[in-house]
Amino acid sequence: MIDVIATIDIREGRLDEFLALFKANCPAVLAEEGCIHYYPAVDVDSGHPAQEKRASRVTVVEQWETVEHLQAHSVAPHMKAYGEAAKDMIENVSLRVVQQA
């Protein structure tokens, strides 16, 4: 099993639009073979001094059975359509793919 943490910085004023688009795509992703979890999350102010809080950042939390399932997800037709629709809303994306040690 692998976990994916995707950090997406959204352009100013586009967060609500992005989240609506992302959430509309979630049922198709959750129906993919090998998908265990897939959801967007936004920062909550915890008061912890080490927390880097950004109002326009979305963290996507994913869990997949295998790397091969994640690779198939990346090229799925609904992900290509989502990527095209979201590209003007996104400033930057970073991705971490990890497994339990």
C-alpha cells in the first residue's frame, strides 16, 4: 500500500472553483481499481508554531493498493479532463509518494 500527499497551490480567488471541480471528479477516482482513499483537505489553524498555513493551498490525501494503480490513475481519461479544466487555477503542484516504514 502507498500513500500520496499532493500539495496544490491555487491561484488567488480560485479556491472555491477549484474545490468544486476537484470534488466533482472524486467519485470517478474513488471508483478506480486500487483506490482506497482520495480527498482534498485545506489548512486549519492549529496554533502550532511549525505549521505553514496557506489559505490557497489544497492538500490531496490519497491511498492506493500499489504504485501501478497510482500510475494508471495518472493517465485515466477523467484525470486528463480534470487536469485540463484545472490548469489555469493551479500555480504549483508537489507530490510525495510514500509507504509505511
